[in-house]
Amino acid sequence: MPATSLDAIVIDTVADVASPICSLPVVGPTTLEDAVFYTAVGAVTAVGWVAWPTGALIGAGHALHQRARNVVRTGAVGETRAGLIEAVEDVT
């Protein structure tokens, strides 16, 4: 397998697209897609199409998912993940 496999190109492209636009206190770096999602949930809740406890639950669930995703991308977990991906690519 060549050194620049299709998987590496896709991963680099996805990393470039999902660049953070701001950092929220609890969840960390936030992409444009996440900010739009929080805005949409807030707007739907403010208009009254969804009850506020449901909107809060949807927002909190997404925040937990975003925080877990940020932990996987950075820190020791991210380094371990990158090392495992590199090791698997070396084997195949």
C-alpha cells in the first residue's frame, strides 16, 4: 500500500473541513455544524415547536457527544488512536 493511501487523504480532508470556529466552556472546540445545530435547537425551542425540557435534553445530548468526540481527537486518547491507525496501515 502506498504511503499516501486514500484513507489518509480522506482523514486529512475531514480534519480540514471540521475546523473549530470557537470554544465553548463545557464541550470545547465547536465546529460550524455544531454551532448551527445549537442555534437551530434553541430557535425551535424558543418558537415553541418543542417543549423546553425536550430542547434542553437534545442540546445536552449533543454536547455530551461533541465532548466525547473532542476527547477522541485530542489528548492521550487521540494519540493512541492515531498510533493504532498508523500501526494497522503498516501491517496492511
